[in-house]
Amino acid sequence: MTLTIKQPWDVPDLDLNAYKYKFLAEGDSWFSIGEFPPWATSSLLFGMSRSFTASNLVINCARQGDTLSHMHQMWYDSNFTRMLDAPHLGYYWDALLLSAGGNDLIDACLVAPTVTDPAQRLLLRPEEIPSGAPPEACISTGGWQAFEGYLRANFSDLVQRRNHGVNQDAALFMHTYTRVTVRNAPTGGGPLFQHGPWLYQALTQYQVPEAAQQPVADALFNRLGDLLLSFDDPAQRIFVFDSQDPAIGVVPALPGTSGVSNDFENEIHLTPAGYRKVGAAFAAFIESKL
């Protein structure tokens, strides 16, 4: 069976009764695109499109090319807010699908080292790190606390908005992010469309030694994964899928590569085959909870 992916403006022309489950999706580049030109890649939603056991519908508010979406910006997306809690429209969703936290983490890492206050940065400058400290000491304690507080506050806002609106019975699904290989692998598409590399750029500008770069990246993605998994609360119909589960079979990119490598299209986005691996497991997870 298929997951039909439509945009908010398609809804008036759809027969919503033709689908078993109806989802409303919002999020970052894992739900829109992670490569330029857009047809060179896929998304997690497309990765799930043939993995459900019934015909379902998702209205995707994550716009193509919106690769810098942050969690707080969902409230500026009138399509999402209108579809979520406008009572006069009468749109009722079986579940909300949220892809959030990954782009926030990347941009927090890219805050310039010239920022004086370490609590305003996720990474520390070389002179701020004790000699002989492990790689994880490159992460700012105050910066991580601020980042965690930001994600928790915005997630709480979303839950409260759901709980007090017309879709208070909708389940909420999120996912963690597959660990990435630090490498100089930006998107394609030439200078006009190129984005990234992301972690490679951040760790290089903070002068993190090459041998420490991958351990620092692993620590950041592990922390983000643990944070997102802490949101899981079945009593409130909040479910978080762990994309880092080795059983999914995502093959990391090879160090030192600069283009497509194994299941990665670029430094932080999966290939269509990679998204299908994660998507199949995510779809099964969703169906097991509904």
C-alpha cells in the first residue's frame, strides 16, 4: 500500500475518507529535501511511501527547499497552524508527524567562535578546553543546556497546542537522526544551490583536531537522540522512533569522501535507498502505535 503525499493547498480537492490514516507533517529537511537539485534526493516521507499496510495520506507542510527550518519556525507556517487547530475548517488528523531538532543542532554548531559567551555556542574554542580533555569536552556545557531548553520549550508548546485544539486526540510521532560521518560533502547543484558541509565546517572553524571530529559529532548526535527519545510519552500519545537503531541497516558514509557514499547523499542527508530503510522501519513503528 502507499502513503500519498500532498500539500496543504491540495486538501479541498481530496476525498479524505478514501484513506485509513490521515497525517499532518511539519519539519526540517528530512521531510522536505536534502539535496539540490531537488530531484537528486528524497525525503523520509517518500521513504515511507510504499511501506504501510493500508492506503494513507500525509499533508506535508515542510516545503521543498526549506532546508533551514527550525523548530520554533513551525508557528510561522500558516499552513501548519491552520491545518492543526482551525476549528472552522474541521480538519481532524490521526497523527502529527514531526521532524525537528536536526537542523537546530546543525545551526547551533555553526554559531561563530567569535561569539564571546560560551553559553551562546554549542562548541568551545581551543583555549577554553582543558589540555588532554576527551573529545566531548569540545561541547559547551552552557551551550548544550541552552539548546536543550530551547527544544524542550518548543516541543512543550506544540504538545499544549495540540492538547487544547480540535486535534487533541491525534497521536504525535517524531524521529531521532541517523549518525553522520564528518566529511566535506556539501549538496550538489553548483554554487547557486550548494549548501554545506555542515558539521565539517563547524568543527573546522573551531579548530577541532581531525582525530577528534568524528567523536565530537557522535557525541552531539547521541545527545540529540537521547533528548528526543526523552519526549516519548505513550500516556500522552507521543511516540519517538529511534532512527539510530543498528537493526535498520543504514550504512554510514566513508570518511574522506566528498559525494554520495553508501546510504548518504551528502554529509547529513540520506540517499533515496537510505531513506527507504529508515522509512520502512518508521512506517511499521507508526502502524504499531495507532
